Amino acid sequence: MYMHNENPHAAENLAEIIAKYSLLLIDSWGVLQNGDDILPPGKMLVDYIQNYSANVVVLTNSPERNSRVRTNILTLGLDISPDIAVISAGEIAYQDMYAHKKYRGKKAYIIDYDNYSPYFEGLPLVFVNRIEEAELLIVRSINPDISKVSSYADTIQKACAQGIPIVIINPDEAVQSGTQTFARPGSILPYCTTNTDILYYGKPWPRIYSHIEVINPTIEPSKILVIGDSLYTDVLGANLNGYDSLHLIPINHSGHDVNTGIFDYMSEDIRNNRSTLLTPTYTVRY
């Protein structure tokens, strides 16, 4: 693994970089694993962390709850220590829906291509089979086939026309694995053409970072390093929160990021600072 030579920190290696920080926020998909295999930086980072005194959090947009994210990583063969915390978009969304009174008794329509019913167990919701009956739309997973994204247009348009809140668990538009691209819930948002309340759970949106402050309240933002493979989720989220970031790029990667549409849903001030907010502190090719 080596530093990209256009980066001002090119002389430093990965170990020297992470030693500067008190908290590492490490992405899962694209850094530790790709759903099928452990990735090279994942193994290398875990090896470094064994002799690393700082706190480490796996911060992921996965729609799974924390325990299932950890189990999935262990099943792939990456031995992450119990000392490494996991914070997932799925966990944050579940805890919010479980705890907040505004959700209690709400009629909820679910889009969940994975059809993982245990995720919804214990939530104080009334589940309905027609979007027309719903007071809330929850999007947990969609068909990963990019060509099938349009099949959700009718449901999204009806929800937006009804003005019901939409919970997006994992705001990624897509993820990449090798030469393949897989659709994620964020890709269906362009079908919502009217104003409605959309609640985003996952990077780069604020809710997931608020939990970092809860579990590590004394760590200064300048001592936090985000390690991820996406400019539009990992790096953008880091810069919006005052954290440093390390952008990991495979040597044979085209450089194209699949989450470029995220700015369409952000404030004008953020859009106007797009170039700065997409600039990582470090870039590492592997």
C-alpha cells in the first residue's frame, strides 16, 4: 500500500497517519469487506489496530443492526476485537423508531428487498400492505439490480404525494464490488418530486455522527480520523463534522464515485462548497 503522490502527506505511511489520532471511524463495505471477501486494507487495518491504543469504531451505512454487522464481518474471516465498536445506519434507525413517541402506532409501509423481518421485531409500528394506507414509509433495502430501481418509482411518488415521512436506512445510491455496481436505497430518491420529510440514516447525514459524540464525548474532532472509500459519504461526512479523512482507492479503480447525487438533497451552502468538502486529508492507493 502506498500514498498517492499528489497528496501533500505522501511521505507518510498508513501506520504513521493513524498513530496521530485518538479515534478511528472505519467504513465496512469497500474498506474491510465487499460482501464476499475481506479486502486488503481491512486485513492491514486490523493488524495495525491490534497494537493501537486509540478507540476504533466500524461506522457503516449497513441497514443491519450492530450485532449482525459484527457477525457478518467475523463470518467473512476478519477477526475484529470485541473492543472495536460497531455503529450502523440500521441500528441508529431502529433505536430512533423504537424510542421516539412520534413513531408509536404509526401505520408503516416497508420496502425491504432482503425481506429480513427480524429487523422490525419490537418496533411500535402497525405494518400495512398498501402505501395508500401508510403514515410512514421505511426503505431498508432495494433490489440491487441497477436496472430495477425504476420499479420503486410509483411507491415513492405516492408516498411523496401523500406527504408522509420517508425513513431511508442507508442513503447510499450504490456500492461497487470489483466491476459490479449494486443499487442502494438512496438511488430511489429522485422519484420524490414533491416536498416531504425524508429522514436519512447513514453517512454523510448527521444522525449517525451524533452517536459518535455520545460514546466518545471527550475526543476533539481534530483527533478523529475517518477511513473510507467514498468521497461522497466518508470524506464528505468527515469534513462536515470537522474530522480528518483518509480516502482509500484501489490502484485499478477508475476514480468514479457512485454516490455523486447526494448533493441534490443538501443545502445550498454545502453545494457551493462541494470541492472543499470532497477533499480528503489523505489519499491512499492499495
